[in-house]
Amino acid sequence: MYQTWSNGTYLGFFDVPFQVYDIEDPNSRRQLNVVVRDRNANRQWDLSDPAENITPYEYIWILDDDYDPSGTRWDPSTGTGFMTNGSNHSAYPVLWALWLGQRGTREPYGADVTIQLIPNRVNTPADTFQFVTQKPTVGDIQLAKEDVEKINAFPNPYYGFNLMETDRLVKYITFNHLPKKATIRIFNLAGVLVKTIYKDDDTQFARWDLRNENNLPVASGIYIAHIDMPDIGKTKIVKLMIVQEEEFLPVY
């Protein structure tokens, strides 16, 4: 235990009401050393509780260091890892820094309890990774025909906005799993052609900006998309539901 914040005055090696283990290898648990900052200098670890006039900031440092039951590892007179002044914090191989406080009115730790800490592991320059990808298949007509079943549109239904939109005035839905060439004709339920989209590129996507051939926003309702793919001799029909948001006129 150490007292104060700056110089880290060593108080001694004392029992605390808990033990800490590294359980990464469940077949070989490793008990770890802990260092406590005993702010109220009563030479014990107290759960911070202002209602009981227990001074807060009783910090616990869990160290990446095998437990030494003799206490000599962190004794300034005998050890090599102790903090000799306020600037020598690097001497501690700290895994976790805890500050446990009272919450609620029930007795804290009235029974035995186990707290498991799961680290958010950080990559280091020593870590290496290998990724394996499958090269794209080009020109396989049979595979393209099978992929027709996956053609869809998103978001569908469209409720006022698309999470991928970056401008309130630029709205769209996206068709996916399309072949290189496709013609998408969008009809309303009356059978009126609303929009025709021609696709001829190497992506699988095509967008509808939710506007008709006159570049006006379409009304809310149900629409039918007929997708013609002449190169593979296939067609696909997708039902769309569009719910436009309330309009705000920029000019009065």
C-alpha cells in the first residue's frame, strides 16, 4: 500500500479482502500482485462511501506480476519494482486500474462475489494477421443466373429516409446482386411507368433516386420493379414500398 498521490509513500504490505487471478489459461490460474493507494491512511482498503465518511479514491492497481506472498517485491527497501517518486509510474506493469465505489443502499459485498474483467485487447506492432480472399468469378453465366434469386432492394420498406443518405435532398434505395447489364423499370400499381434505370457497369448495385422521369419526387405507395437482364436471359420482379417524409417548402 502507498499513501498520497504524489510521492507514493510506502505504507507496507497488508491483507486486503480480495484476491486477483489471471485466468486466461483456465488450467493454470496465476495469482497477481495488487497495489492499493490508501488515501485515508488507515492501512486497509475501503470501499469508497461518502455516507459512511470513508474517503474516496481508494485506487487498486492490478499488476502483470506474479503474486509475492512475502511482500518484498514491492517494498522500497528490498524490491526493484516500487515507485520511488511521483514520476516513476512506469515501474508498475499495470493491467487494470480500479476505483470501486458504493452504489445503492444495500450492504456492499455482503457475500462472496467474483468480478471477471475481460480486456479489450489492443493490437501492437508485434501482431501479424493474414487474410485470404477468393478472386471474383467473371463471365460465368450460370453463376449469374443463380445469383438472380438474391436480387433485392434496400431499404425496403423505405420509411422517410435511408441511413446511408448523407444529404436530406438526396434520397435513394439500392438494388443489389445485379449483373453487369440490367434495365430496371419501375411501375406504380396503376401500371404507369414511373422510372427507367439503365445499368452497365461492373458493380452489383444500382440506385433509384425516388424520382420519376420528370425528376419529381414520387408519392408514397407501392411500386413494382421489373428487372430485365438480357445478357443472361433472366428477369426479376421486386415489390417496393415507399413512405416519403413530410415535405418542407423552401420557398413560399
